[in-house]
Amino acid sequence: MSRVKLFVGVILFLIVCAVAINFFSTPSKADYDDSFSEDIGGDGFLVATLNHSLKTSEKDIPDGSFKASTGDYGYYDAKNISCVDDIGCHIYIIVWKTTPDKYPFDTKDNVNQYISDYSTESKEKCFIEYSYENNAVYGIILGSEEGINFKESKLMYDILGLNKDGFDLMYTQSSPSPSVGSSSSGHYHTVVDDRYSLSRSDPGAYYDHYEYGDNYAIDDYLESEGYD
């Protein structure tokens, strides 16, 4: 083999390696338009959507517990999903679905109930909901490798898309309130990937969740629906 052919072969090999490394390596940050959704439990009852984020890994994890302000709550058959957002923050969510006997819910009442709490050891937030229709409990823990102190409202209203009229914030950092609450009979979960779709599928939720007046097409539509 001539030196020229050998040199060309080495260059091509290095190019292939560089492309492969770039393809399989974790991106430093997501694009603003990136998003992904995780159907917790796989039945559509509770869905987490992380906007401006790119999923980087997912793995099953052993059963464990979350040390919250009002006690320890377990997670079972869970998985840990990692992602990076558009400013380079590394976020993770732990999600699971299990049976209601593992939690302090009153299953004799035909009403959905939930727990919202925060970790006493880190800045993680958790949300756990009992569905009497499905006779199951769904849970999620939100945290970041950088230790960002996410607001309870970000997890409940932004990521899980819960209706503010049906799910009250359960605590403040200075004075935790009782951890178990009941969602109103008219509650619903609203999870969509973009504001434009939400403005058409649920104008009221769009109006509640996002700032109003930043998109003329959406503004015109909402005004035509009576929202001003």
C-alpha cells in the first residue's frame, strides 16, 4: 500500500471516528424548540412534558424512597430519565406507577388525591397522585445535577400540566402544610408540546399557564373565543 493511500485511509478513519463521537455524545444543551413527554404509567393519566429540553438517557432504578418534609415516600419499579435544557442545565425526573396501599391515601372515598412535597436533603420536588378510577398511584420526582431549586408550581403546572383550579400548591418553603390533598371533581390534566396547540385545545388553560400577548396569531384566536 502506498503512503498516499495509507494517509488517505487514516484521514477517513479519523473523520468517521469524529462523526461517531459527535453523534453518540451527550449534547451540551438542547435547542429551544426541543421537548419530550413521558407518559407515567403508560395509560395517559399523568404525563410529564419538558419543554426546551432534550432527553439524554433513561434507566430502570431499584426501589427507593424520597425524604420529604412530611415524611418518606417510596418509589417502585421506577426509572430515572435525564435530559439537558436549552441553557445547559442537566435535569432528571424519576417516575413510577404502583399500588395505592404504599401511600397514606384514603381509598374508601371515590376521589383522586395527591401529595406535593419537597426534599429535606436536596432541592428535589415530588408529586404523587392516587387515581381511584385506575386504582393506582403515579409519582414523579424532579431535580437537577446543578441543584437548582425548582418551584413547586413548575412541576405541577408547567411539567405535569395540571389545572390550577383543581390542584392547589401544598406548601411554602417557610411553613409546610398538610401533604395530602384532594383534587376537585372537575380537574383535568393538560399536556401538550406547544402553546399554539394548547391555545386551540384549551384556551382557558393557555390563558392560565402562559403570558398573554406575545403571539398575534394566538392573541387573535383567543380574542375570537372571548378571552381578552
